[in-house]
Amino acid sequence: MVARPNKLRWLIARFCPVVLCVAIVLAVWPLGGVTSAANGNRTLIFVIDSSEAMAPYLSGVKGVVLTFSDQSRLGDYLGIVSFTNTAKLLTMKKILGPSERRSIGIMLDAITTSGDVADTKQGVARALEEVKTLVRKGDRNVKGIVVVSASSFSEGAPSRENLQEVLEDISKSVPAREWYLQYCYLDGQVDTDLHLFTEVNNGLSYDVTALQAEHGSETIEELYRIITAPERLCAIALAEVKGTVLMSTPESQEWLTAQGGTRVAESSLLRTSSDSRAVITLGERGRAGLDPDTHIALTRVRENPVTGRATVNVSLEAGAIWSLTNEKDEMTLQIRSGDTLAEMTGKAAVAARSQELGGFRAISPGESLSVNLSEAAGKSCALGRNRSVHVGPGQTLGDSEPAEVRYAEGWKYWSAVLAGRVALAAVDFVVPEVLLDARAIVLGPIRSGDVQQKMFPMQVMGITNASRLKMKVDISFTLPEGLALSTGFTEGDAPNSLVLLLKLDGSGGFRSARKDSYNGFLSIAPAPGSQVAFEEVRVPVTIVTRGPVLPRSIVFAGGALLLVGAAAAVAFFMLRTKEVARPRPHRVIGRLIAVNDPTGGRVGSINLEEISTKSSRLSLVVGRNRTAEVRLKHTSVSPDHCTLEAQLVGNRLVTTIQPIGSAKVLVNEQPVSGKTQLADGVKLSIGDFTFQFEDTQFYKKVDVVFKNGRNLSGMLDATGMDAESFRISPMDAVSPSERARIKFPEIRHVTFYRRTVDVLSGTPRPLPKSEKTKRVELMFKKGDTISGYVQREYAEGRFKYTELLPLDSKSDIDYIVVENSTVVEKRTL
């Protein structure tokens, strides 16, 4: 009766901490994926030119990187790519403390200038590949690539099309919004291909030398300002045009008629007539609309890729403009009208030029709108829904007034915006939008030879003439050969509806395991020639395949064979009378002697027995890692390349080698993929290294002490032994052919050890001839002694020798030979 409460208390004490830990893990786990986004972490990869042209600037660029590293937040990623005619990733660190910052400083010190050619596109391509790697590892930070170069385009450099191929590859897994590119060139040396690539991908190029002259600053200051306040272009396009809209670009400087889907460059001019209107997309951040008789200049449309905040600078000459952002974004609309300049920050805003009073009127159709006069400190106001304020000449700010604003639900249908009795924006069309009624698409499972088809409904919003709309479908993943995915569109039953058809065709036959899945994306975008622009629709797609169906006869035959095999196994175990000997693990014994050493002779001979004894490991890993027991520091060797193991089979050691993963290992110039037994004298190729394996269990180990006190250890070459001398292969030999000839008159004493194979097999070593065999202790000049049974005493020429057997019968020593002239005292035991 007393033991039950104690047992219950014991159970509670043991299981409550476990339950608590599991609860904490389950509570914290969902937060792990959003930590970086919530904390505003970022990832920055510096792509640094290390050609001779960068010599005057390299130390300053290193200082900028170190400063940024010191001021980075915990959780930021910082990488460095160095390039000349080739590019290499020096480091990619997640900042967790001072040690990572010190490591980055060490890698910066390793960058030196060399060579006349610098291929910036190689550096950017390597950085883009690292962006893809980071996304695969789960990095959710916004990833920036900052190129700093003082070299222009080189004729031998890869073309921009090759760099575009790398971009197309990473775009399958990395959305364009998650990375940005900043190209900083010095001394006016610009790579024209990279400049165009940067512009096409909404990045920005900076002539740092020109900015330095303009601002009167140092190169370091300009670079640090660019890095710490990153910007990229918003992709601006005309989403919808009604009537005639004219556009003038900085390149053409001519007024041309603009159509829906036309891309609008920065510093472009737009003009609407009395019966025309337009809607502009501002990247992924939002939209803006132009009222009839409106004339604007889009002087600057930028966004901060880290914070997600967009800034639109507009010079309003006449008419009215409205802006609307997406649900999670805010936008700063900077309006200049004559000498009046003001910033409006909020989710929705309207600005209308006031011809009578001058300046413009700001209207808030949303919950809140902040209006600030940029050049007049302290002058600002906050407007609520349906409120307006007049921003007058001379940077004056009027009082807040009521404004009647009418709009449709969801901000997609704009009907009228009124301030007092004056219509400011009357937009009687809708912003085009294509909606796919699926957040994710899963196709399959499909087997080889089958065909599957699925339909997904779509809605088309805000397009009055469907013939003006053309769409294309892109699929960004690779399917196995013989399996194809085709797409098409048909009209739906409801008005303004379509149906997306996806056909998965495996009728040609394809190879598949029992269950494979292929992940990618499907995107629907305006096709070339479409007169209507809309936001790209992008959904993840998963295709599942299964292996072929086996015929019933094969299934029944396999089942029958399985039953027969099981019955045979049961009978075997029941009838067996003798225990089957199993191989026992053993430490590795042997030597690797370098035949081909790409490090220039720094490897030489590797004593596997010594390494195995020190590490207490039964298997040795060969690789480039610091943790590898046998470390080969060369780029041709994988971090974990192969393993060496030894098994005691009966009385013999069997040494095997096995590659790790896809690492390349050759045995006698033949590639191996699994465990392979090593015989004495075989040649091994590990990366660019070639070794000869000596199975030292068949060799006698020898320790030689010369009369001058020098020591030498090695393996006895029994074929080269006679009465006057013998040969050994030293432990530190750098090639298989290296042998040392030892002359008996030069030694003080030499110790011959038993062969490992004899020890393992239990072969008895020589014993004293009789119980009356003399036991002696020999003392040498430096005071060290040797004891043993006197096996024999003999003379060779004028030198006399004593051969001793060890006193311990379990010793691994076979016998010892002593040159008598080196003995200062002989004592009988």
C-alpha cells in the first residue's frame, strides 16, 4: 500500500520533464521559420574584383566588408566571392558571434591582386549559385549581391547569355523578390554586359567614382552608403490603357502611343488625353492610376529589397494620380508640383493638381495617410478616411477638410474620387487580374504508360475584350525522359472564366522507382503580343510517379519463392550444429606509401597502425576534413572520401576500402564502388593521390639504435638480410622503392618484432634452449639497459654480438641483437 504512491511519484518525476521539453519544442518550432523575417536579417554576398586594376581600392573595399561584418546582426549571412578570370567562393558564414567575424577578416586578408583580366560575370554567376544553395538550406533572408569591380568587359569572358542561363536555373527555386543585385564600378570601367544584365533584373549600377566626385566623399563612404541603404528598380508597366496614352522615354525623347503591357522606364513622361486613362503596375508593391488630362514624369521608382518599402517620385504637371499598395506593403508617394514638394505615406493616396490655387490637393481614400513637407521641418499632418489637405506654393500646408471618396470593395474597381464638388479621378474600368483557383497543384501518381488529365478553373477580372488577352504557361522543373506535361486553355461555363488543362503523358514509357516526386513551379504570364498586362500567377506543382505494375503471375511466383526461402531459412537454423564464424572488427594495420603526391612530397608514408592506435577507431576515414583520421589536404579529395576497415577472419586480417558517396577510388587502376579487399602491394588512387598499400601483418617491425644514438624504425626486407647487414623500409619513407641498408657493425642494438600474422594465429616464438639458459642485463653508456635470455653469442669478423630473447613470454618482441663493444656493464640475473 505504501509503494504505490512512491511509484506514482517516480513516474511523474521521470515523465513530466520529458512532456515539458516536447511541449516547448512544439511551441517554438513554428517560430523557427519566421525568425529571420521578423528580425529583419539579410544575406549579403560581396563579389570582389582581385585583378591588378583593383590594387588602389582593395584595402578600402576590405575595410567596408569588415565594417559591415562588425555591424551585422546575429543571424545575418555574409559571403565573399573573389574573381579574376575565374571566380571562387572564399567564405559563406552565418553571423553567430565574434568567431565568424574573425573568420571573415582572415579570408579578406587572403585576397591579393593578380592578373590583368577580371570577368565580372563569372563572379556574379558564382554568387547566384550560392543564393540557390542558401535557399535549399532554408535561408529565408533577402539575399543581396554587391559587385565591386575596377575592370571593364574582357573579350575572353563568357557572354551575358551564359549568365542568363544561370539565372534561369535559380529562378526555378528562388523568386525574383528574394534577391537583388548592385553593381559598383570604379574609374568608369563598366562591364556593359553586366550593366545590361543588372538593369534587366531590376538591379542598379553605380559609377562610384562619379558619385565620389559629386558628393566630395571617399570611395569607402560611397560603397558603404550603397550597401547599407540598398535599392532596386520597381518593374513598372502599363497594366491597362483606355483611350490614347502618350509616353516619352529618356532614350527616345519622342512622344509615342503606349499600349497595355508596355514597360515604363525610370524618368519617363506619361500624358493622358481628355478621354483616356491608364493604370500602372509598380512591381509587386502596388498600382497607380492616371486621370484624364494628366501629365506626369516618373522621375524615380525604387524599393528597398530588405524592408520592402517602395518610393515613387512623381512630377505632377497637370491632372490627378492615385496610388494603391498591396495588403502588406506601404508606399511613399513623393509629389512635386511646381515648387511644391511633399511626401505621402500610406496604403492609398490621391494627388490632384490645383490650377487655381497652385500646388496640389492630397486625399486619403484609406484608413490613414501621412503628408509631410520635405523641405519644411515640422510641417506634416495625418489624414483619416475621406479627408484631404491642400499643399500650396511656398511649402504651405492647409487645414484638413472632408472629402467624399467612393470606391468598390477590394480596391480593384475604381468608380470616382471626389473632393468637394470637383471630380479628381473618374476611372470606370478595372485593373486586369487573372486568378487561378488553386494554391498548389498535385498531379499523379502516374505509372509508365499511363496518361492523366486535370482541369483547374480560372477567373479573368477587368478585361472587357478577351481577344486582347494572350497568356503563356511556363513550367520550371525537369521530368524524367518519356514523361511530358502539356497545357492548354478552354472557355469556362461562367462568364469571364477559363479552364486550365494540364495533361500528363507517360504513354511513351519512362523509368521510375516505386515512388518519386518532382517539384517545380507553373507560371501564367502575358504572352508576347498581348495588349493586356496582368500580374504573373505562380503556383507550386508536384508530380508523383510510381513504378510499373507487376503481372499477377510474377507476384504469385515471388510470393511462392519467398515462402520457400523462409522455410529453408528456418530449416537451416534448426538443423545447424556448428556456430558460424563471423568476422571480428580489428584496428587497421598497414602502411600507405605515396607513389604520386600532388602536394609535392608532403604526405610520404602513412602508418595506419599508428593512426588507428592513437584514435582508438576500428575504421579510419580518409578525406580532406579536419575530423578525418587520415587527412589528405588537396582539392581532389572529398571532405569524407573513403573508409579503411580491418576484419579478423580466422587467423588473418582482411583490410578493405570503401568509397563514401560518389567519391572516386581506384584499386590497381580499376574503379570500385563497394567494399574491396586490399592485398599486399596493390596501388590505391584517392583523388589525385596514388599509394602503394603494404599489409604489414606479413612484415617484421624493426627498431634500430645506432652507436651515435640515432634511432630508425621500419619494416624488415627479409630478402635483403645476411650476416653483415639487412634492409628495412623506414616508417617515414616517401616512396615504395626507398630502402635503408643497416650494417651490423654500426648498430648498438636492433630489436626484431614478431609478425602480426604470427601473433594473431598464436604461432609460438622461439623459447630458451633450456631452463639453465643464462639471463643477463646489459647496460650501455647512457645508462639505459636491456634484459633477456642469451640465445647465442657469436662473432662476425672483429665484432662480437649477443642475441637475446625477451623475458616476457607474451611479448611481441621476437629477439634482440646487441653489438658487445657498446656494452659498459654485463650483469647475470
